[in-house]
Amino acid sequence: MWNVLRLISGITLAACAWAQAPASFMAASIRPSAAEVQFEHDGSIQATPGNVVMRDVLLTSCMEWAWGIQENQISGPEWIQNERYDIVARAERPVAVAELKLMMQTLLKERFGLEFHHEQKELTAYEMTVAKGGSKMKEAAPDEKPSRENTAISTIAKAITMRQFADFISQPLRMPVVDHTGLTGRYDFILNFTSYLPSGEKAMTPDFDNNNGIILAAIQGELGLKLESRKLSVETYVIDHVDRPSAN
């Protein structure tokens, strides 16, 4: 009887250890970016069951995707905002996106030596709420897949949450955006800047530099959402150590 209990205990401990082991990719390559992804500051990230392909991404872009945070929540050395990479990673079996993100966390820690800690700080941030008159966005079909595409004059989004939109728009606004809309669904919309550009302008400038007023006006006019700047408590990710990636 004692031997049986010891055997069961050993199996249980092994199972727990396996369950707690950090998820990791079977294979991954990290190389300097081969080409710019047009209209995308954060490059492109495509995740399919068991695979992640990142093109022209910053380390901050990878952290944003893996931990579900905004670029403006991350502080670290200057090069993480400048040096771009192509990353292709493959899991041993098909897995959900949530598990792929855990694997990416492990990859960044192993190959970049990434270490960080959290700090709660009071920062100037945009609070996003529903404007007077209500939301103008269309609720997505239940089976619609999330997607987002930028052009020179617009952003076309399908089946995205307000949290995802807040994360996206925080980059061109260069400030954290906190979602207080209370909207819990997934939405389709086209955010077209044409009517809000200065006379004679035919496109937004690269990275939306100095265009906060245009962006805020378009979001309210086209989507029925309002962004107001105020002091808010924001969780930040402070990088303690990071290296350029190790060789493949």
C-alpha cells in the first residue's frame, strides 16, 4: 500500500512539474528585419495554430503582443525602440493564441535575456469613453475573425475589442489609453481621417507625428468615442535587463 501511495505521489508531482514548466517553441529564428511593413509602426504579427510570424517588429512590439500591454507602459534602453526584427516561431503541435503568447514570453526571456518588474505609476493618459450620442460602431458577427489594416488615410478594423483598440491607438497618440467605454463586444469599423486632415493634405504623416488632434477628432466623429487627457494610475513594465538577441 505504501509503495502504491509513493508511486501515485511521484506521478502527481511529475504532472505538476510538467504543468508548471514554461511553455516554449520547438523552433524559432530571430533575424534583423528584411523589409519595412508599410503603414505599421509595430510591424506585422500573424498567429495561426502553432505558429507565429512577426515581420519588422520592435522588442516592444513583441512585449505588447505577448503580455497584452501598450508600448507606453514599457521603459528600457533606447535600442528596443529602434532595432527591428523578423521572428518566425513554431510550436510542436497546434495550440491556441493564448498559449502562443506564453511561448513568446519564454522566447523573449531566453533569447533577449529579458527581465523586468512592475511599477504602478500615475501618468498622463487618455481615458476613452463613449461620446455623447453613443457609439457609431457596428457589432461584429459572432464567427468573424479579428483583423486590422492601416492605409495612408484610414484604419479598417473587424471584430476587435475596445481594449485592443485602446492598445492600438496608444502608439500614434504616444500616451497610454485606458478603456472606460463599458463596451464589451467586438466591433467592425472604418476610421477614416480624410475629413479631418488640414486643407491640401492627402494622407497622415508617417507614424501620425503631431497629429493627435486629427486622431482624436476622427475617433469621436467616426466612431462615437471620446478621449480625454487626465492623470491615471497605470501599470508600467520597467526593464531591468535585456540583450540583443542571441544567435539562432
